[in-house]
Amino acid sequence: MKLAIIQPDSSQDVSEEIIVSIDALVSGAKRHRPDVVVFPELFLPGYNFPDRHNNDAQTQSGSWMNRIAGIAREYTCAIVLGWAENQDGTIYNAATAVSAKGDILAHYRKRQLFGEMEHESFTPGRSLPPTFEIAGRKCGLLICYEIEFPEYARDLAQRGAEVVIVPTANPVGYEHVQDILVPARAHENRQFVAYANYCGTQNGLEFSGASLVVGPDGKALSRAGQIPTELYVQLPELATYPASALSTQLEDLRTRED
């Protein structure tokens, strides 16, 4: 499975311009032959624009997802994207995985909202994070803050997910997430974690960049700096890692019933 992680400048563009940029970025990534292209949290209509969240949010059958599905089909690669969803007037911080054929693989509404802006803009989701397959690898989907909770990644691991895809919008001052927490989640669950962040400043909020892909040994396979970047990472098979490099915490964990 080959990943393309898109770390864009935190654009001030409106939704139509963002969709044009998605098309261009996926088109550019195509020469690297990724199985999936991953974009940050709330890429549509932008993370730090609370007025847009309510005014611009769309349904799952709206034009945004129809056009994203068309881009996935055109370039024959899956896309994972964060966006603002309007379901019967309730606004969610959502992410969707679209297959290379344009079909919906997974749809998820963020359960663990972060900070004042998110709590004012969105309703928490109720469903557990989904699992789905891309290129024969079982994946799970979390959104930003949720990778900081051990329980979510562990639950996905216990359901067989070996790759956790995380669209995120992590600001400056929270780099411990990339430095400590993402590697910890990967290592303790023997998972690959793909973390797609913004860089630059959006409506006064500065993002920390440092998008990365971490292997099950807790070491980064690739990591961006603080400028717009695309990471291309071919995930090795778990069996290629020596046993001494991998955690046994999943098997060793004692529950209250033990």
C-alpha cells in the first residue's frame, strides 16, 4: 500500500478553489502511483472558518462528495478527506474515504471535538471510527484530536486495522502530538499511522506542519517540515519488522475481567 500525504498551505480559498486544488494535487500525485491520497481535517471548506462551517456544509450526496468521487475515478486512486457535513441541519466535522472507483469506503463524524471553535461549530458524532480496506490493507479512520486518546487506536487495532489514517489540523504549540503521541499510538498497537496536517496560517491560526507516517516500531517512515509538502510512503509488511522492534501490549493487556 502506497500513501500520498498532502500537507498544504492553509489556504484562504473558497470551496470551489479548494476543489480545483484537490484535483491538481491528486493529478500531481498520480505519477507516484499512490493507492490513497490523504488530505487534512476540514479541508472543505477550511478548518479555521467557523462561519463557513454552518453556511457551506453539505450533505453526503452534495456536490463536494460527488466531485471528489469523480476525481478519485479519474486518477484511479482512493482519497481520504476531511469536510464539514450538514445532515438535516446538524453540522458535523466529518471525514470520508472514497475508493479509486468513486465509491464510499467509509464515512465518519468526529466524536472528540477539540477547543471552543469546534464545540461551537459542530455536533459530536456518535458512531465508532470505521474500518475499511485499501490495496488489501485494513485501515481505520480517526480525526485529529482522537489519535491523542489511546482507546480509539487500540479499538481499531482490536478490530484488525493495521493502518490508521488521521486527517488533522494541529496548530503550533502542540507539536508533542507528532513528536510523542503519534509514535506512541503506532508502537503500542503495532500500527502504521498516517497523519496529514496543514502548514502556514489560516484566519489567524498557525499550523505546525510536520505531517508524518509512523511505522509499528514507533519510528517515522517520512516526515514533513513546515512548508507545503507531499509525502509518498510505501508501507512495508509487518512481517519485515524484527520481533524485538514490535510491542506485545495488545496481547499482554489485562482487562478488568482478567
